[in-house]
Amino acid sequence: MEQGQEKFLSFILERVKEDKIDEAKALLADNFKKLSEGNFTQDDIAQTIPKMLALLKPEKIEEVQTIMKQFAQDFQR
């Protein structure tokens, strides 16, 4: 896992509901794998965002949405 991915993982996990951490780790691990294989698409992003938002602490949703939207924009370039 790249350093940037580790930072992103840490950032997200700090904002996930305690009982959803394993689910969030699995979701992100799958996405990181696709990204490293060159198979990560805009469709993957679109599917991941709602799944991830459902795992977050309610007070952290807006913060994470902002970061994920930025990632999606950067990914398009």
C-alpha cells in the first residue's frame, strides 16, 4: 500500500462508526487493489461513495464527502 493510500485509510477509519471499521477496511482494500492494477474506474468511485458514507459517523459525513469528491475530480485528470 502506498503512503498516500495509508494516509487516506487512516483518515477514513478515524471517521467510521466503531462497528463498521472492518467493513470499511475491506471496501477500501478492494478499491486500492483495483487502483494498483489499473482497473479502478469512475463507476467504482460512484459505487464506493454511498457505501462508504453509510459506514461513517453522522457528524463526519460532510467532511468525508468533500474529500471523496476531490479525489473523484483528481482521478478524472
